[in-house]
Amino acid sequence: MMEINQYLDSTYLKTPEQSGLTEEQTFEKVKELTDEAIAYNFKEVMIRPNYVKLIKDYLVSKNSEVLVGTVIGFHEGTYSVEDKLKEANQAVLDGVDELDYVINYEAFKAGDLDLVRKEFVEGTKLGLDFGKTVKWIIEIAALSDAQIADLTANIWTWAQENFEEKDFSRIFVKSSTGFYVTEGGKPNGATFEGVKIMLDNAGKLPVKAAGGVKTPADAEKMITMGIHRIGTSSAKALLGEGKSDGAY
């Protein structure tokens, strides 16, 4: 089996209210995720902003190379540009390595490309200026195939217009939050079909498949297709150890 550890962003993003746990129990979940990431040499832990400083300090104390990522404008993406930048800046101050913004896909669907372009340019610039990797979650379950293609292509165009080629490897297009509510049993995470559309339109930008990757075979297929990262709440299952929890 191919070595997929370094493709995996091991993820826990539920709030105490969503999980029915206390604040203390939630932090223990996040810490367990981090210990697992250290043990299995995953690329990153993807966590809520309020845990970034604690977990970054913990990883430093363990001399670990595991990265800390967090979500910005999560999960609806409708935060103002100013609020997204404020949240991202605080995460940078707290020691984050990667910023996963939820793009305002509702504004995109409504035709407000100026707003979406503004947040992409300003949010990406903030991240790159501090040496961070930036990912833009487009929420493919909320979009038609044509919209997935169009939004991904726009992001690639804006990247070329505003940033240098050396920066492209640190500007990702990402599929999903894992929190979008679908109808009729439709998947709310990455699908092979949706990811292929992203890959076909992302140019030189890397693509992250988030959610929906449940088995080692799924992970291998996604990697073979050309993705650079996989976001998952079941990272061990993708190594063939244990079972997917079915969540993300």
C-alpha cells in the first residue's frame, strides 16, 4: 500500500454543543487526535481556532513536525471579509501553520464575484505574508458541477493575477467543510466526480479532498487522481487500521 501518512490532515472540528461533550472533554478529543498524529506521522491536525495555541505549544514540547491547521469563517463562509481576516490574523499570532478559509460560496452563487475575489486575494495575501499555506473551501455539495468548475477556475485566475508562481504550491482549493447539510442522502464531502472537476480547473494549484474519503482504497484513488491532501476524521482507518467513524 502506498505511504499516505503525509497526505493526511487529521481533523476534529465539532464544538462541545455539536458533540454533546464538555469543553474539557472536547479538548481531550483534540489532544488525542494530536497524539495520534504524532504517532502516525500525519501531515497536520486540523482543529478549531480556539485550540491552536494550546496544540501548537504541545507539538513544540514534543519536538513534533506535525503541522497545525485551522478553519476560518467556518462553516457557512458568510463571515465578512474583515471578520475572516481578523480570525486568520489571531490564528497566525497563536502559531498556526495553515489557514483553511471557507469561501463565501453563497455570494459566488448570487453572482457577487467582486466580494469573493476580494476575500480570496486579501485572505491569501495575509497567509502568504506570514509564510503560511492557505486553503479555500468551496463546499462542493452546495454547488452544481458547472459551479464547481467555475469557482475553481476563478480561484486559479485570481491566483495568477495576484500572486507569483512560487506561491501556487501554498494556495489550495479544498472540497468541503463536512458540515454542509444535504438532502436525499447526497454526499456532503469530497466525491471522485467533484474532485476531478476541481483538478481539471485548478491549474497549478493543489487540491485537498476533505470528507468522504473512508477507506485506504478511496485514499489511494484520490492520490492517484492528483490530490495533495486528504482531510479526514478517520485518519487511522485510511492507513488500514481501525474503522472509519463515518463522520468526515
